[in-house]
Amino acid sequence: MEKFTTVDAPAVALDMANVDTDQIIPARFLWRPRAEGYGHLLFHDVRKPGFPLDAPSAQGAAVLVAGRNFGCGSSREHAAWALVDAGFRVVIAPSLGDIFYSNSFKNGLLPIVLPDARCMELRAALARNPGARMIVDLEAQTVTGPVGINDGFAIDHFDVDPFRKELLLAGEDEVGFTLRHADAIRTYEAEYSRVMPWV
Amino acid sequence: HDGSRAGFKFLAERGLPLHSPGHSFGTPDHYVSTAGHDLDAIAEPHRREMVVDLAQNAAKHGFTHFGLGDARQGIVHVIGPEQGITLPGIVMVCGDSHTASHGALGALAFGIGASEVAHVLATQTLWQSRKPGSMRITVDGRLRGGVFAKDVILAIIARIGAAGGTGRVIEYAGQVFRDMSVEGRLTVCNMSIEAGARAGMVAPDETTFAYLKNRPFAPQGEMWDSAVAFWRTLPSDPDAVFDAEVSLDGGEITPFATRGTSPEHAAPVTDAIPDPAVAPTAERREAYARALEYMGLAPGTRMDAIPIDRVFIGSCTNSRIEDLRAAAHVVKGRKARVPSWAVPGSGLVKRQAEAEGIDRVFKDAGFEWREPGCSMCVGMNGDVVEPGAHCASTSNRNFVGRQGQGARTHLMSPAMAAAAAVTGHITDVRRLMEGGT
Ligand code: SF4
């Protein structure tokens, strides 16, 4: 997994609520091997003329500012894969689907929750200033921008679980980390079998 | 299930063994054909490969696998409870968001993504750094005739919204759930994720224990007694405090259906389609207008005037025997006016339905009686709804393109879907139950 430190890149706004993972990546593509890449399939069926991600100013965008309940629905990790493969490293939204939120961290995609009003302001500013950049600093837990324009600028602080932050900064996956606690797992399992021997 | 390939690939790449084969179970469901119950019925090599991979991984790692040809095969969330694998008090995960279903038996069950599946396969553990909030949804009173578990959960989602439970685990409490069968509770807990919740559960009680007794993987003999004694300690304390409380009057709930592209776009079948202009925020106005455009519906249309092109009775939400009985009850003596499918949730459900003559009722009415699998809920096996067609579906998601590109899904109960099948439009099932046509 790619390490995450700071992202300084164009941002793009997606002004839709309840963008579910079926829209992010349709089910009929899920059998495809991970190695073949999913970037070109991102939002496959909802890309109509004028879709914000197709704008020339969205080239090289790595920050997506989305609407309420982004990534709701199916647990398919392919949704995170498709975003990462299309170059995204950060998704900012007022709320995110729980499973999508977890999946994102495992793929070097940083999900950030900011207040509804601030997300709306950012989306509006980005719509007025296509291709404006934003800076996301994981270490400092800040979102800065849009930069270089005088519209909607702010420095926002965001929350992130310290454990997930550490793994993301190190680019380490959880399995390696967990296997170092094999003794604790064995002890727990022994206790579990004592309390619930029928399981 | 057969979408777990990435997890096993990870084990192979790292040279890791499966940590707990005895606590791991698998069955193919997403990619299986519903036209025939064997591998040969799956025409496309890439789909067959997903099913074969799971069987091979089961053989390699030594976990229990209910494969094609085995009557115990079925949708993973149908067979877990059916086999007694799902038990109160356990933590259960699966690479599928509808794992929340299993909370109906008092398990803490939730869906995870591919990386977490790999983590569980390798370590039998999972990091949970965000402690979920708690939410209690109390539905008291008694359901009226023609109102089912599906209507209850649709009414709940319409009330709290598709993100109403985000970051939370829901406990469903109150008279309605106490009176509900385990199968009904499975329908309710199944759609917890459609309210945004990570998991949903119902306190285990005598109904739960009676359901589990003598199931193949449930504890037996003396072990059963100690298990039940333990399970009785699990329900929430009477003075437990929840982060959020919601209550509904069960007696007020009527048959529901969805009209938009989010489960929160659910409403009583007696309603008309409201004008998006009345939505409280600009964002909702736009979302709703976009949904109606996709659905091809105009404001003011009565819900029960929406024509239906296709009917799907199945999915992990509503493919158990009680669901098929409820639908068959409506279908009996009538004819389907549009292509209609009944897809049992497992081989054992199918067998039971056939023993009761339910397959005949469906076939006589012109329904297709299919083999068990996810089928048209998600269309991953090729069972899709045609672009632009309106499908009355007992599944759980009415998302854009969920049942196929351009497909227009209306979620409803099996009885309501049966009513739509025999009338060709969305219909208040209570009308047919009173003997109307
Ligand atoms: S029936 Fe539908 S929702 Fe249930 S597991 Fe299968 S695809 Fe998922």
C-alpha cells in the first residue's frame, strides 16, 4: 500500500447525495482481477455528458468532495480500488458509508468527514473554480484550500483514528501488525472456548 | 461466498494458513446460475471461475463448503441461520454488507470489505477502532393484515433516512419484533445497512431458541442447555441507555413500496409521488428529482398506478419459506401478467416449498421457479432486468443500475410483489386479500 503523507492536488466536487458503491463500480465488473485495474471503470454507468470527473479541469484530481452518505451500500472494496486507480487519495464528505470508510484506509485512500455546510461550501467553490487545488496533511490532520483562489478558503481540522493514521502514514497493512500479536489472540481464543464451548 | 477470492489470494501470496477452518463456512451464491443447479449451468468462464475458486479454497484450507449440487447451498445469509451456524452472542463477519441479517438471532454480525476478509482469514480477528454508536428502534403495537416485516423496515428507513444509522448498531425492540418470527427478524436486520447501520439485532428469546433447536450446527444435548442459559443473559438491560432512540407505532404501518433510487424513497402504497419541490433541502430536492427522472415517474402519479414489467421474489431479504408462502397465498388462483420469478434462498427452502406445493402455485400462475442464488438482486450471474423496465422486487436495494443498467427497482414485500405480478402494476395487497381482482 502506498504511504500517505501530504496530498497537494486538484480537487473535484461531486454534488450528489447517497452515491452508493453500485454507482461507483457496477456489480458486473467485480469478477475482474485486481491487477487489471479499475480506474477506467469508476462511475461507469453514471458518466453522462457533463459528469464532473470528465471535465478537463478534473485531470490529475486526487481529492473528491462528495455529498452526504458517500459510499453507502455494498461492501465491495472495488469502490475504493476504482477511486485509487483513478488517482484519488482523499474523499471528503459530510458522512460516508461505514464499510466504505474502513475499506478506504486499507487502500491508501483517506476518507475525511467535514461538516455538511463546509462540504457544501467547498463543492460550490470548486464548481466556480474548476481544477482548484487542495492540500491534505494527514500528520497535521488538516485540509487546506481551495488554494490559489480567493473563494471558500479555510483550514479545516479533521478527526482520524490514531491507529489507522499510523498505518496509513507507514503504508503498512494490518495483517502484518496483527500477526505480531499472535500470543494475545491465542490467549483470547482459549478464554472464548471456555465461555462458549459450543461455538 | 464466491466473491471472497481476493481474501484467499492474499493468504496464498503471503504463504499464510487459514487461521480457523472450523469457524469458517462458505457457499457460492452471487455467481451461480438460477437456471440449473450445477457448474455446467454457468455459461460464462469468468463466473464459473469464481464458483470453482471457492470450492478449491475450501478443499485446500479445510473449511465447510456447501457447493452446487448440495441441497444446503444457498444465499449465504439464508443458510447461516438455516444451518444453525448463526448463534446468539457470536461475532460474525462476511465480505457482504447484508451480513447484518444474522443479528436477527442476537449475533453481532456485520459486513466487511476484501482487505478485512483477508485479515479475518489470516488472524480470526478484526480491528475496530471506531466504537459504533447505539440506536434503539422500538416498534410497539400489532401489525395489521397485509403488513409484513419488509413493510416495517421500509417504514423505518423512510423515517430515519438511508444514513440514519450510520456509525451505529441498531437494536430492534418492542412488541412487533417480539411477536415476529425469526424469518421476519432476518428481513428487518438484513436491511439495517440500508439505513446506514453497521449492524442490527434483536434480543434472543424463546422464539430464537425454538428456531435454533436441532439445527445441524447448533449446540446439541447438554451443550444446548448451557448455551441457552448463556444466551438468556444477552438481552440489553432494561435501563440500558442508547445514543439514539426512535419509535414507531406498528399499528400505523401500511404496505410500503419504494419509488426512487434510495431505500429512503419508500412510502405507503396508498401515497402519490410527491413533487420534489416540497423536499426540505436543495440537496434532497435535486436528489429526488434525479431519482424520479431515472425512474421515469411524474409527480402526482399514484403509487398503485405505476406499471410493472417484471417481478422478482427472492434475495437474502425475502427468499425464505415464509416469504414464499406469503407470495403464493396471493398468487394462488391468479395469473401473472408480467414475467415473474420466484427464486428460493437455499436448496432446503426450495425443497420445503416443493413439499408444500408452493412451486405448483407459482408455476400454475406462470411464474418461473428457479434454483437458489442471489440472482436478480444484483445481477452478477447475468439475471438482469431490462433497461427502463420497472421491477417489483423483494430485494433490498433500489440503487441506480442495481438490477441491471437502467433497471427501475421498486422494493416491496413478497405479498406486494405477488400482487404486482398478478395485476401488472403496483397494488395494495390488502385489496387482493379481501378478494378483489
Ligand atoms: S441476495 Fe442480494 S443483497 Fe443478498 S447477498 Fe446476494 S447479492 Fe447481496
